[in-house]
Amino acid sequence: MILLERFAARWRVPLEPMAAVHRVYPFVLSRHFAGLIAFPGDPLWRQVVPDPRELDAADSVGLWDPLGEESRSPVPNLVHRYPDRVLWILTDACAVHCRFCTRKRRWARPVPLTDDLVREALDYIRKTPAVRDVILSGGDPLMLSPDLLEGICAQVRDIPHVRLIRIGTRVPFADPTRVTRDLARRLAAFHPLYMNIHVNHPHEISPESREATRILADAGIPLGSQTVLLKGINDDAAVLAELFTELLTLRIRPYYLLQMDLMHGTAHFRTPVTTGPALMAALRNRISGLAIPQVVVDLPGGLGKVPLTASAVVRLERDRVVFRNPAGEEAAYPLEPGEEERVRRMLGAGGMFESSP
């Protein structure tokens, strides 16, 4: 990992503005990802380098736990938001700290993975037969030792009603040398096991990440991607076309394009809710249909993901759009000033959240 002081010296940028943010939201950056940064302010820099705007107290819509994970954790680190699946936060360690992370609240106060907490989580899953899908998350599960990750997968796989195991990770692009043939072989023993990889920009694709994803795909692990839509970083049709098309060549199916979560201090990353659907409409028939992900918003309060389509919209108000999840629960997402009319036009155009940008 790169120390902030050395990083600032390497690029000859002032240390103190970044250090002030680091003291609240720590800086973590792998040597690999640091080596991909081309210049200060480039699309990779902006994702991982502390920005004073993260401390903006005027972020009136930002939340400390935007997805309501703490209130939906029946045992520590295990989030049960959907009837048939749980998300297990195995670690707070990451190869990089994404400055827009929805779990930034945990960075300065990590929760260690103790034997007792592992036992509690496994006991809850065993006692809850409705759970068929276990998503291993973090932090990043691939930051754990292979022995520990293998042991957890084995215990989950031994629960009869669990049908699927999923792993969410950024490691194959952020610290790809952690992905070894040995690790892939161990994980392949627990099929059906799927992996969703966080990647936001084509500049993250390197020779090392190509090799890491090849190792995983050759092990028979189905790979998908999750991309967060970020203002000024990837909110561009050409950038996304290059990213999604290239991911297909790596045998990674683009899965989600995610509207930014309402994490406190991340307003400078958020795009209007109309941006993602408009971009995908612009790419339709321009790139392979296999390369078009589903555009979703993860509703505040832990109400789950809904597609950004008219069918999910309950009503449009001056400063917010109200969505309804499949359970009939409602949640609002804030609109930017002047965005209401743009949303209204999209809703009226064929009944879908789709139009040209």
C-alpha cells in the first residue's frame, strides 16, 4: 500500500488538504492502482484520492448509512434486506478506498472478523431456511487470506438450503496479483459460485487485471461487473461503451450500472437520476446487447434496488422522485435543481426512463 505522504510527494501536490480528509476518511491505495494513475485529477485519481469536498457539512441529503444496513443486520455484519438472500460483510479491508463508498462510516471504526461473529452469522443463516443466496462482501473478501476465505465458503456451502454463493470484489482490477490459480481453484470447489467485480473506467483494465480475470474465468467462475455512475469520471457514452465492450472480452458480463448511493460527503460524485438511463439508451444498438447493464438505484433506508424505469416511479415532486420497491414500500431520491422537468419529459416519452442524453 502507498502512504499518503509518499503519494503527495510523488505527484508534488499539497499534502495537508488530503491529510485533513484522511484523518476522517482514511486513504488506502494499492501500489498497482496508484501505478495506473496518469496525472492528478484523471478518472482514477478522482476515485481514490481524498477530496476536501468529502467534509462538506452542507451535504443536506447525504446519509451516514444510506442503505440502512445497520438497522437490517440481525447479527453484526450480516445484512438481511431481501427475503431470500443475505449480505455478509466479512472484512473492512480494501485494496483501495473508493471516495464514494457507501460504507465509509466503517473505515475509521472497522469491525474485526472474530470467531464469535463468524459463528453468529453462520448460525443465523442455518436457522433461516428462506436464505438461498449468500453474498460475501466487505471491504473486499479477496483481501482475506485464501485459507480463511476458503473456510468460510466451505461452511456456507455446507448449509443445505443455501443454493448460491456470490463474492463482491474490486481486487481483480485494484490489486490483481492477489488473484492466483490457487485461489481460483479453491473458490471453484464451491460452485455454483459467482463473482461481481467493481470496475468504473476503462483505464482500470491493465495486463495484470486481464490475467486475473482470465484465471477466474478459466476456473469456471461466472463473472459480472458493477459500475458506479460517477460525475465527470464515467458519465459519458463513449467511456462506458469502451468499458462495457472491453469487459465482455474478459468474459465479464456488465451487470449493474448503479446510481450513486446517498452517502454523506459524496454529492460531488452524484449524477442526475436521468443520466444513467439516457446513457444506456444512447448505447443501445451501438454496442452488443450483452454489454448493456441494468441501470438501478439502491433505495435509501435499505428498501433494495429498483430499475430506473417509469414503472418503479410513484410520483414526481419538485425536488425528488419517489420510487416503489416490489414490496410496495416507497422511498425518495433527491433531484438536482432544475431536474424535475427533465425527469417529467423522460417519463412521458414512451413510459420509460430512456432518452438521448
